[in-house]
Amino acid sequence: MPQTRTSSSRTEVTGAAFDDVPLNRFHLRITALTFCANYSDGYELGIISIALPVIAGRLGFGPVWEGLLGASALIGIFLGSVLVGWAADKIGRQRLYTLDFLLIAVASAAEFFVTDPGQLFVLRLLIGIGIGADYALGPTLVAEFVPRRYRGGLLASLTVLWTVGYVAAFFLGNYVVTLGGDAWRWLLASSCLPAIAVVLLRIGVPESPRWLLTRGRVEQARAVVRRLGGDEAAFESLAGSHQAERRARYRDLFGRKYWRRTAFGAIFYNAQVVPYFAIYTFLPLVLLKMGVGEEDTTSDGLLNLFLLVGSLCGLWLVAKATRRGLTIWSFVVLIASLAPMAVWPDAPTALLFPLFLVFTFTMSAAVNLDQVYPAELFPTDLRSSGVGLLNGLSRIGSAIGTFLLPLSLDGIGFSPTMLVLTLVLVAGLISSILWAPETKNASLD
């Protein structure tokens, strides 16, 4: 067994491979600091949905600007995920990992001073770019630092923070807007406080030793491994799995070696988030079509309970199940629970609502994979680019799905709309059966 030496500053494990060292405080720190992007995403989307009606009245703009401001952060997330993901594979993760939240902090604080919707649009676009950048960088760094035994569980825990941020925005936002006056300015600017804290806490986070090795910076990589408590054996195990000075190109994501993984990641990710965002953004309308009235608070309570329990159970499932198996079977259950709404929309509420609870629980559990699978699909010199691309495409898919759902319900009706969303899930199932690799406990190269 590996031997352990302790000192006042760290614990050094001798004889253990880098991927198999015990979980330590740094692993928890890098994960905790990555929680912030998911929290900020949920918080930013939550506060703008509450504040927009008030802002529209104060600044005097109409529905076109409301739509643009609602979509601005999503557009920014797409740009930040794709562009910064690519840049991080070229120039490194560490500097960008600190600067992205500096951008969020400055832009959030500046929201307090806006005088027209154009200014607010630019600032929320910048906030989205910062969040999107962290969506590419955070999971990449967690995957590259954390021991493989704990990688899935810690990556999956990131998704839970989105819900925490959204719920926090709901309660805080609904309170602040009742204060009247310029309270909405304080609400928008409030997100700068956690962002500043993140910037300060991220100072001193080291560069990924895996990325350093791909750039031939061997001694710097060795120093990082030593700093994290690894010995020479841990470094040699890491160096042995990484080819020095690789120069992968962005287009390699679509080349013969990786196109299946890129295609799988994009389809599986969108097949989850398109139905998720579309259905739950317009949940009261969907429930009404199932025969559940707006005054039925018990049903709303059950749905929120199933969302929360599903999210927590998803952490356990990610830790215990295989990646491929969990992905395939979650799609099977999602299809089986949503399809009856498409083929038998007039079925009794007593049948449709329990099926929708199953759908809610399974979807909440399955989306935990969204932070896990992308980071494990690609090698180190393409990981940030791949994670950024998949996150960016998922935001485009979710925005399109959310925009089209009310139009679809009004234009073609409830049953055909549910059929379309079911077919989206079927596409996710087929891509998973054909292309989903098994990456659980795999050593990252």
C-alpha cells in the first residue's frame, strides 16, 4: 500500500499514481471554486426574469428589448464557452480561470449605473461570456486535478448549484423588487459580491500539470504535482500518460479520431437540456394541459420535491453506475414517461401526472451527467475546447427550445409538441447506444 508522510503544510502520498492519490483539501477547493459558475448562471437567469418587468417600466422599453435582455446572457455563455474553451487549450487554464470572474464582477457592478437597455444588453452579454468561460474551464480543471475515483461525483455536484442559484435569485429578487425605486439596480449588481470573492479565492490556483506536460513544460508540471502532495512516482505516472508537446487543432474535434465523441456529446447534452428548459420554463402551461390547475399547490410542491430528490439521487447514481449505462437507461425512462403525453394527451390526470413526476425525477438525476461526461470525452490538449463547445451548443439548443415551445403549443397543439420533445429524447438514446464511450474511472490522457 502507498505510504504517507505528513508535514505542517501538506500530506504527501508516496507510491500512488496521480489519478489515485487520496482526496485532499485542494481537490475540494478546486471543486468548490467551480461551483460558482453554475450558481452564477442560475442566479443571473433568475434575477433578470424577476427584474425585467420593473426595468422595462423604469427605462421605458418594449418587448423586443425584453427578449434581447432575457437572451443576452445565453448568447454570452455560448460565446464564452466556445471561444475561451479554445483559448484555454492554447494558452493554459489558470489565468483565464481567474480573469473570467473578474469580468463577471466588473460587469455586474456596472449594471447599477445603466441608463438605457443597450448598455444593459452589453453588460449582460459580458456576464454571460464570463459564465460560459467558466463552464469550459471549471469542469476541465476539476477533471484534470481530482482523483478518478471521486471525479464523477464531484463533477456531478456542480449541477446542483445551478438550482441553488436560481432559487436564491427567486426569493431575493421577489423581495428586493417590492422595495421600489432603484432597488432593481441593487438586485442586478448583487452578483458582483460573490464574483469578487471568487476572484480573490482563485489567486494561487496552479496550472493543470496535464496541460503543462502537453506543452513540454515538464519541470513546471513536476513542481505542481509536488505542491499538491504527490511524489516522483505520482509525477511519472502522470507524465507517462501524456505525450509531451502535442499540438492538437480545434478541427480535430471533428476529425476521424474524435468526431463520434463530439457528435455524441452534442446530441446527448442537447437531448437533455432542450426538453428540460422548454418544459420547466413554461411549467404552468404544461401542467394546465395535463389538467392540473394553477391553484393546485400540492402538485407544484411534489414537482419541486421530485426535482430536488432526483438531483441528489443523481449524485449517487453517477458515483455507482457506469456512464454509458446511466445515460442510455435514463433516456429510456424519460421516453417512456413523456411519450404517453404525446400519444394519449386526453388520458386521466391520475395517469399523466405520476408519469410526469417520474419524468421530473429522472431528468433531474440525469442532468448531473452534463458536467461529467464532456470533461471525460477528450484528451488534455482538446479537453477545454471540447467542453466549451458542448456547453455552448447546449445553450443554443436550450434557447431555441424555450423560444419555440409556446409557439408550438399555440400552433400545433400539446400532443404534437410533446411528440417532438419525445423524438429529441429518442435522438439522445440512439446517439448514446451508437457512440457513448465508457469513461468511468478512466485515466485522462
